[in-house]
Amino acid sequence: MLKKLFNKTFGLRDGEIYISFLMQFYIFLIITVLLIVKPTVNALFVNKLGADSLPYGYLLVAMVAVITTIFYNKAIREFSLLRVTIVSLIVFSLAFIVLSIVLHFNVLFNWILYFYYLSISLFAVVATSQFWILANMVFNAREAKRLFGFIGAGAIAGGVFGGYLTSLIVSTYGNKFAILLAAILILCCIPIIKKIWTLRIQKMTTYVRKQRVYNDTNAQVSSFKLILKSKHLTYLALITGISVIVAKLIDFQFSDFANKAISDSDELASFFGFWFSTFNVIALALQLFVTNRFLSKLGVSSTLLILPLGIALGSLLFLTFPELWVLVVIKGIDGSFKQSLNKAAVELSIMPIPLNIKNQAKSFIDVAVDSVATGVAGFLLIFLIRKLELNTAYITVIILLFVFIWIILIYRLREAYFNSFRVNIQKTLVEHEKAPKKRKYETTLIAARRILNSGAEAEILSLLNQLTTYKLIPLKDSIISLLDHSSNTVKTEAIKQLFQYDKGTALYKVKALVEEKDDDLVYTALNYIIHHSYINTNQFFDEYLNHETDYISNAALLCLSIEAKNNKKLSVKYNLHSRIADRVRTLNTPEGFSRKEAVGELLITIAYAGIEKFYPFITVHLNNRNPYIVKQAIKASGITASQRFVDDLLHFLPEKEFRKTAVKALRNYGLGITKTILEFDKHEDLQDNIKQHLPKVVGSFKSQNSVKVLLNLLKSNDIVIRLESSKSLLKLRTKNPDLFFNKRIFRREIIRESKYYKSTLDAIASIQNTINQEVVLEPKNDSDTEILIARQSLIDILEEQLETSLQCIFKLLSLVYDEADIGVTYSGLLSEVKEARVNALEFLDNLLNAQLKSKVFPLVEHTVFAEDNFESTVLKLNTIPEKAYLAMLLKRRGKRVKLEILHLIKVLDDKSYVPIVMPLKKHRNKDVKFFAYSTIESLTDVRR
């Protein structure tokens, strides 16, 4: 009954209760500590230094918060989150122990107060950030959606408990004991995080850990540009900034009047602690009983107005009655409404923004905008209090001014909010033919409803795919009616859309679809039943796991593997291991093989179960003759995110039939796979037909990190990888205009590639010069013939790379100039018509700026003249000795050229080449290393 109650009330399932309580207790302790140290240190700061020093504290907090966030984000990417978290908790605990000792001996200096005022702010940023990063590692997206509300209740409870505890302890024992207790509570977090790490994170692959440690978001400069491009995000950022400034001004007034009314620091800390907890209690009550009703009746925009209007009314009251109790009311409105009504409304207001942009922009707003606004509030207070010497009561007038701006911005946000919704839905309206004139003025929702009710299958699927993250009540009935559609694919996608609505929506219709003879539809229906209804887990598996129809039993086994991955009790109870083993044995026999879909579903089941003993079954079917089963095996490999499948997946990239599936599978590995790709490039250990597709994998993430990794690949020794990276960058820029591309970097890469092109021309000319000098008529013996063939083979490879390098230069130019102009120019240069080549040269001459013209134009001109058998007067080729150009090529070229040069050096049979070959004995590529040893051994063989 207790489990059923938790499931119905909080959405907790078997296997999630223990880990959820651990996470909840962890955040409870963190917020409790924060509510102990914050009022205590704030009281000491205000009591000793006066409220006039608070603005300087705000400025320091703003600067230090931004700097700390930058370095902290780098730290969690470089080191284990567990290690970073434990070290930071120990450091904060020791700092608070030292503060307790300082308070005991009463040796508080001004710099100590500033230091601890900053420390509290850093603790709030770092500790809560660590917790939510850990939470995102522990839970996947679907689990997070269900459980974060329950876990977050621990933060509210900590806010309530911590403040009242502070009030009690400080009033009884003094602030030094409160600080000491906070230090002890911080240390209590360490065994909790270790237990959480053992239960969940240790079981994950390295790729999954990296994937969940940090979100793939764009760089801050790009985030800033992204916000500026969107009116919706701009208004949201401005509203957030204004609200922070107002909050800091209110906090200053509240602290100043409280300090004047209460002179004793212990009493002041008790006062702060009591009211901070009371505000959290009010926030909790509002969240539970008021927020949803207000949002339903008033809507997002009107709900956003409640906080500024409440502050405005409180400020007007304060102008009439400038008393502390009025400031308590204002502070209460700000502290309570902001964490309940306003927070929920803000979350809904950003909902129309696409998920990847939303995560990036929100992260930037929460950190950068908040910090800058805190700094602005500090500057403002310094100007008002120190320069103009105004009484703190006059700050109320400034607050009212900012509130007025705040309200105007909310009205502007309302327009942008509805426009974003309208634009996003309109993008989904697929029409294969032009709409009749009578539809010209139909609304977006009417058009969407028309497509759902009577559109073609392709139109319906496209619309459902785009509406996945939206809960649009007006479309609910139309989506439910799709469960009766003739297409099973439409039914499947409709069920997925129902997850956005209340639990159990159209459950009776979904249950009926379990009997259909379609594996995807049956699994989706069962997945909906177990995750989006109040059915008991045991009841679900008892009913479906042993079903006589294999469509149902197979889908139920897949559901079990997903549910039992983090629930050993469920796995043991329903014998997941033995059930999978039985299915593997059955399907491995000719008589047991019934349907390819059954094999595919078992592959996915094994992948989700994460039982490595059965991974060979996936490996075997990666070589299956049936393309459907191979694709399912590739998909399963990606779900496991196991290192053992990376090489297999890479080898599917050259095969067009499986390429798309392989790229998606590699994407499942998260951003960690991009680092692996960089390592592969350094080792030069992949075949040409594989490495040319690696940039496609990187580009498939469609993020700022993709741009960063592709820029690194542009520095590769391998020209094929450089060309494909430039193509992927161009594709990314075309399809993702919100990403940031630095043209200065591309100009630098064009110059680098031009130098490569020139050195290739020099090498070819030098090799040809060597051949011309040594070959008069015919080779004298077999050895000379072998040397000639080796040199000619090297020329062939370099000429091939020359052509690829020219393509790369023009792709990079397309990233700096208009792509269409560069495309026309390149086509003209390759034309067989002489006039077209001349016109293309002239156009390029006028298009390039001075710096690029001096580097690129002579190379292109030389290439065109060479085609026409004219001798270029612009570009001077350098012919250098053979040893010099071979040393240069060994240093700057990829594996293929290195092997050719090693072969040439071997047949030259000259001991003087040994020093330039020696460094290759330590080369990362095993083939290069092997042939380097072989060449040196051949050159130094004393028996010859």
C-alpha cells in the first residue's frame, strides 16, 4: 500500500524509492546548511559592517560567481564529479569550522566578513550545481520528469527546517554553534553521495557518464547572440535581470531596517532564520495549493504579473508606513512568490522555445544574467547611498520604477510567447499541395486540427513529431481519435504524444492496441500503460510477461529490461536474466527463429538490460545477413554505449544502407564519442573509407561543441578528414543559424590549408626534379626501376591530395564568404571552357580580401595556368633536395604518405635517412611504427 501511495502521489516506482530518498535527503542537507549559514553570516556582516557595505558584497558576489562558474565547469569536465564534489564539501566544511573558531575567539576582521559573505554565495552556487549535475547523471530524462518534483521537495523542506533550526540554535547557544553544526551537516553529505555513486553511476559506461555530466550547450558568446536574436528570449532575460535587481534592492532595505531595529548579531541571525523559513513555508503552500489553479485560470502572462504587482503594492504601503513589518511583507512576497507562482510561470513561458535552445539560453540566464544583475544592483546602491547620500527609504521609489519596467516587459513577453507558439506549430504544418484560398485565414490550431483529423499519413506524422514537447489541450481529442487510424505508425506516434497529457488519458483505447500484430505499436502501448497509468508494476508484468502471444510477451520483456536495469529486486523477481537467456537459446536455433522483428526486439531488450553476458548476441547479429536485424543490432549497440561496440559501429559508416543508423547509434554515446574520434585521428588508425565519415558523426550533434571538435579536426594531418570537416561545418552553419562561427578562425585555417597546398606543389616539383636528374633514358637496373616506381607512386598520392586540398580551401572560403558565390567560382575554375576559368579567376580576385588574396589567389592561378599548359609567373615553386622534402612530408602528412615515404626510403637503401625515420618508432599508429622499425632494420643490416 505504501509503494502504491508513493507511485500514485509522486510517480515513484520500485527501485526508485531508495535512490530518490537519498537524493532528497542530500539536497535537504545542502539547503539546511545554506539556511543556517546564510542568515548567520548575513547578520554578522550587516551588524559589524552596516548595511551600507552590502552593495560591495553584491559586486564581489557577481564577479566571483561568474569566474567560479567558468573554472568549476572546466573542473567537472576534466575530473570525476565524485572527487570534485567531495573535495569542495570538505573545503566548505573546514571553512565553516574555522569561522566557528573565529566567532568563539571574537576575532572578526572586515576582510574575514567579506570572505565568508562570498563563501556563502559560492556554497549556494557550487553545492546546488553539484547536486543537479549528479541528479542528471543518476536519472534519465523520463525519470527526471517524474522524480525531480519529489526530490525538489527536499530542498523546500530544507529551507523550512534550516531557518527555524537557525533561529532556535542561535537564540539558545549562539551563532558559533550554528556554524559548527552546518560544518558537520556538510560532512554528512559525503557518505550519501558515495552511496548514490555506488548504486547508480558506477554501473554506467564512461560515455554515459560523460554524456550526463554536462549538457551539450553552446559557448556563452553564442548564447548571448542567441538571446539577442530572439525577442522571446530577450524579454525573458530582461525580466530575469530586472527581478534580480529588485530582489537585491528589497534585500538591502530589509537588512538595513532589521539591523537598525535589532542590534545584537545573534538576535539578528535568529530573526533572519525565522523569516527565511517562514517564506519557504508560504512558498510551499502556494506551490501545493495555489500555483496550478492560478496558472489554469489566469494563464502564464497574468501569473507573471502577480509578483511585480505584489511588490508594487507593498512598496506603496512602505511609502506610507516606513516600518520594518512592511519590509517583512515585501520580502515575503518576493521570497515566496518567486519560488512558487513566478517560477512555474517562467518555466512555462520558455516552453515554446526548442529544447536545445531552451537549455542553453536558460543556463546562460540563470548564471550570467543573474550575476550581472546582482552587480548592477550593487553599483546602483553604491551610487544612491554613497554618492547621493539618500536615505534607504528612497530606494522604494527606485524599486517602483524598476517594477513599472518589469510589468511592461511582461506584456511584451506575452506577445513574443504566443508568437513563438504560433511559429513552432506552423513549421509542422506539412502540405504537399498549395492550400485552397479558403484556408488562407485559418488559425494555426485549426490547421493543426484539420491535419490530425483528415490529413495524409505523412502530414500527421510530421505534425506529431514536432508537437512531442507540447501539451496542447485543444488538440487532445484529435490526437486521441488517431488511435483509430488505419496506420499502425500513426497509432504509435499518437500514443507517444499522449504522454504530454494527464496520466491514464485514453487508457482503455491504448490497452486495446496491445492486441495488434505490430511489435512497435504493442511495445509503445505497453510502455504507456506501465509509465503513464496507475497500474501496479507487479500486476502489469503478471498480466503481460507470460502472455501466449509473442508480440505481447516480447514487448513486456523489453519493458521489464528497462524497468529492472536499476531495480535488482524486480530483475530477480521476474528472472530477467534467465528469461533473456531462454529467448537467446530459442532464437539461436533454426526452429526457434520465427520473425526477424522478434530477434530485433530481443537485441534492444539486451541493450537496455545492460547485462554484458549477452552482448555477444548483439555482436553476432551485427554480421547477420538480414539488413533489418543488422540495423536493430546497430541500434542496440548504441543503446549500450559500450566501448566494445565503437569499432563495429565505425565500420558500418562506409556502408550507405547502414550509415544513418550507425551515426544515430554513435550519437547515443554522447559527447564522449567526439573525444574518441579526436583520439582516432591522432592515432591515424582508421581506413580512408571510415575516417571520411567521422566529421558527419560529430556534426550530427548540431551543437556548439560540434563546431569546436570540427575545428580541431581541421588541424588533422589527414587531408580527407580536413575536407569532410569543412563540409560538415558548412552544413552545420546552413542548417543551424543559431550556432556561432568565428570567421577569423576560418581565415586562419584557409591560410594554413594554402600553405599545405603550396608545400604539396613544392614536393611534387622537387620529386619530379629528382626523377629528371636521375633518369636520362631508361633505368639502369631493377633497383633504379623500383625507386622510380616508388617516387612516381608518391607523386600520384600528392597530386590526389592536391585536388582534395583545393576542395577544402573552397569549402572554407564558403564559411567566410557567400556560399553560392564560392560555389560558382569553384565550378568555373573546374570548367573545360577556358573563358569560364578566366572569368572565375577574375571574380575570385575581386571577392577575396587582401590577406586571403595574397595566399590563395596565386595557388588558384597556378592551377588554372597549369591546366592550360602555361607557365605561371605569379607562383614560384621551390625545388629542394630529396632528403629535405621527405623529412618535411614525414612530419606533416598522414599515415598514407608516411607509409609511401618509408617504402621509398627502404628502396633508396641509404643509411643517412635513418635519423629522419627514427622519430616514427614512437608513432601512435601501429602500422607506421612497424614499417619504421622494418625500414631502420633494413638500412642498418650489417650483413649486407
